[in-house]
Amino acid sequence: MTFEMLREAWRAMGANRLRTFLTMLGMMIGVGAVVLMLAIGQGAQYQIQQTIATMGSNLFIVFAGWTRTSGARGEAGSAPTLTIGDTRAISALQSVAGVAPLQRSSLQVVYGPSNMNTSVYGTTPAYFEVRSWELRAGTAFVEADLRSAARVAVIGSVVADTLFGAQEPVGKTIRIRNSPFLVIGVLAPKGQSLDGRDQDDSIYVPFTTAQTQLFGNRFPDRVRYMLVQAASEDTMDEAQRAMTALLRQRHRLPADADNDFSIRNLSAIAEARQQTTRVMSLLLGAIASVSLLVGGIGIMNIMLVSVTERTREIGIRMAIGARRRDILMQFLLEAVIVSLIGCAVGAALGVGIAFAVNALAGIAVIVTGASIALAFLVAAAIGVFFGWYPARKAALLRPIDALRYQ
Amino acid sequence: MNAPLIEVESLYKQYETAAGPYPVLHGVSLTSDACGFLAVIVPWGAGNSPFRSILGCLDAPTAGRYRLDGEDTGRLDADRLAALRNRVIGFVFQGFNLLPRMNLRDNVALPLLYAGVDAASRRRRADELLERVGLTRVAHHLPNAISGGQQQRVAIARALVNRPRLVLADEPTGNLDTHTSREIMSLLAELNRESGLTIVLVTHEADVARFARRQVHFLDGRIDADHAAASVREATA
């Protein structure tokens, strides 16, 4: 019976190929759009998650205050309000797991004939823990290097590849702004940061070395900004309160004065970004679903036409013994088959376009089995849902009316 | 089976129209007999379709009782009626009513599909019937590939395929030329003689009705005359 019904559905679909194809086209476009949008949305989410994962968890960034020059406010960190002493005091807080001061400058770096401009950071060993950044080779610098202002450098993987190519960088000496530095470690690749910078295109040297020998700072103790890692996600608020109180006290700010520093919750920013991406992919999915709905309505429309056209056939079938259920199943099956074939082709198209988008535009896409399974489930549901009314209309025809229909 | 195949008791039918009820049958009673070839003769233009539709369990009477093969059709729901039609009645229509997209063998086998017969048996039985009506050669063709007379023979094969007790032929020769009509009527008469199958022929042509052994004349929604066919009377006289 089932085979017979499938054959019958096939025959009915074959009787008007163009119409069947156009009906399927609606489903193809709908399913294709859903699969494509899910792939792009999930790709974007994955990318954000990767970025956040490489950023480090439960992070704050604390900026020094800003200067005012003839009424114009300077950038955050331009005023010498944070010191290495603040860094130490904060790291002693209970709610804080680690603190790393940062001072950055863009400098020329040379090794043999290779020559590049990159970001050089002065920081402390705590930085690599706060960022949970592994080394690909060698070691990071330690407190002793900090105290002795040693000329050692830990380089990012992009710097390593650019300067050394296939050579092993550890143990070689590079020149940063003409000062020789011994490369003691190479960092594992981390990729893009939240703001899109390549984090691997950078060099880290001991904070003291950087201040005194590279940046030539008038205040070697000053810190432009620091990364602070809270002890856990739950202590984020507590850490922020404690840091604010501590810094205000250390800076001897009167109760009515504004903070001469600013604390930003990086994890919150990351979360917001993630939320944005999630909303975006939901929105894309919703818009795509509308086309799926339109495809479903197309099926319903054609099935209604088909039922009307085949009223006489329905009458004949009823006269020779078809029960209502037989007629219902016949039309329902046809709707579901149209829907499923449309879905299969649409899913293939969606996946194909997703990979084409990935190859041509470099947009990250992720096609999961779940999203394709979802598309099929939705297509079957649409076939049943939109096929039901026309099929039921057919099944409820009175045999005498159906037979008389011209 | 002692009860008559068809028992119709004071059947009334009226249609609800915009101008009020419009009666078409006024108390028709009819019982089939052993001879089993009955022509219902209706004058031109006098709607024979209500009576034929009720007899075929395709429509329900407004009042009255219709027992078919011992079953009171008024008490059956749509699906039980479908099963009854499938089991007891074979339809032969004026317009043949073969399904256009199906080959002839599948057309013949279709009632067996709804009876739940397996595929191999369906095919075997359909081939038997196609052979009986002499159309084995064209089993794989679509209906539009053969002539009207051949189509009607296929329709008769379809009507017989599930071994019904009654063949309801509604103007079976209405779309055919005289020569072909005679062939079709002879085939029906033959089936009646061979297997004792009850045949009810609805027609307005006396020429066609003479193949039957009993003639029931309708006039204005009532039975006007009910007698043995002329040929039968002559034979018994």
C-alpha cells in the first residue's frame, strides 16, 4: 500500500512537472536560506567565542586617568595616575587572581636582514597567566628579569615567522630600537583580539626594561593600563568595588572627586558582543524562516489547486472503495514528498552557498548536522501542516459531488 | 444468502434549492430478484441520477430505507459505505472514468488496492480480468491510447475485479456508437448469464434496455411500470 501510494504521489507530481518544480523551488529557497543563515550565524558565534576564549576569563582593564591640555581631554591612560605600586596593591586583594601592568609602543625590530615594525609591550610575568597564554617554545621571563631589567623578549608567533622564517628563534638576539634583546620564548598563536588586532604580531619584554631602555619614560613607575583577573566569575563585582576603593584611597581622592582612573569589565564587553552575535543569528534565522513559511504556503496553494483539479479522480476513487483516510494520505504524502525533495535540494544548495561564501568572502561558516536535521524536520512538518488542509478538504468531499464535478 | 441483494423501501429524495425543497424521488420501492439483470429506464431529462447515486451508496436518501447485501446503508458512516461499495458494487459509468495517469492494468487493479489485497494477487487478478475482456495486449497503455469501447471494457474489468455481487451500469453505452454499444451490452448480459451476477442498468434507451430481463420504468420520480423484458415475455409466452 505504501509503495503504491508513493508511486501514485510520484505520478501526480510528474503530471505537471513545471508546477511541481516551482512548488519545490519555494521550499528550496526557504530551506536553503535557513541552512545558509544558520551556517553564517553559527560561524560568527564560533568566531566570537574563539576570540573570547583567547582573551582570558574574568578580566578587567584598568586605565590611568587622562590629561587636559588647553581644554582638550587626552586619551585614557595619558595622565601618570597609575603606578607599579598600584599594581602590587591590587594584586594583594583577595578577590583578584592576578595583575599585569602594560605599557605599549610601536617599535622597529631587526634580525639580520629581516626588519619589521610591531607592538612592543612592557609587562610582568603575571601577564601570561592572566591571558592564559601558552608558549610554543622557550620560557617566559620571570621576576628576576624584571628586577634586573634584563634584555630578554618573548615574541609572538607572527613576529617569529616574519623575522626568523624557518629558523628557531629561541636563543637568537634581535634588536629592538637598536637595543639587543635575547629571545627566550615564542608564544603560541592566539589569533584576533576582540577589536580585530592580530595578537600574535607583538613582543613582550620585562616592564622595567621597557620603561627604562625602550620607551624612555620620564616616570619609570607609571603604568598606562593594567589587566586584572578576578579570582572567579562570582567575585567580579567584589573585585571591581575593592579596586575602586583601594585606588581612591591610594590616590588620596576626596569623597567628592571623580576617579582618576577607569575600570572596564572586559568579560562583560565580550558577553555583550556574544549577545549581539546571538541576536544577529537569531534574526537571520527568523528572516530565513519567513521564506520557509512562504514556501509552505506555496505548497498549500498548489495542493488546493491540485485537489480541485482532481476532484473527479477523488470521486472515482471513492466510488470504487477509497476511504477518507486513503484520500487524505494520498494528498498528504504528495505534499510531504514535495516538501522533502525541496528541502533536500535546498539544504544542499544552502551548504554549497555557505562554503562558497566562506571561500569567496572569507566569512566563517559552520554547517552542523543538527541544522540540516532541523531543516528536514521543519520541512516535513511544513509538508504535513500545509498539506493537511487541502488533503482533508479532498477527503471530506462527498463522493456524489466529487463524481459530478466537471 | 436468502435476503435479496437490493431492498429499497419507500425512498424519498429532495434537494434543498434556493427556491425551497425540490423533490426528485417520491417513494420508490424496489427489490431485486433472482433473474439479476434489471434495467431502470428513465425518460430523457427525468433525473435518473438521484436513484442511481443512492443505489450506488454514493448519496443518501432524504427518507426511506435501502438495504444492500443485508446491510442497512442508512446506518453506515462514510468509510463503512466505502468498504461496502468496494466489496459489493462494481461501477460502470457513462464516461468510463478510468484514471488518466495510470496504465490500464493498474486501473483495473485499483479496487483491490483499497480492499487491501497484496501486489502480486492484484496483478494476477487484473490480468485475468483484462484477458476476460480481451485487452491483455494493451495492459501497459494509458487509457487515452485506446478507443472508447475498449475503455468501457477496461472499466467493466475494473468493476468485476473485486468479485462484486452487483454491477451498477449507468448509461454504459451513452458515449459509444451503436455497434460498440451492442458489444458492451452483450458482454454484460453474458456476465449475468455466466456467473449470476446482478446487473442494474440505468438508461433512457429502450434499445439498450432490451438486453435486460426485467424493466423498471421511472416517471416523475415514481416507478411507472415494472415488468419482464419483451424478449423474456416472448420466450415464456
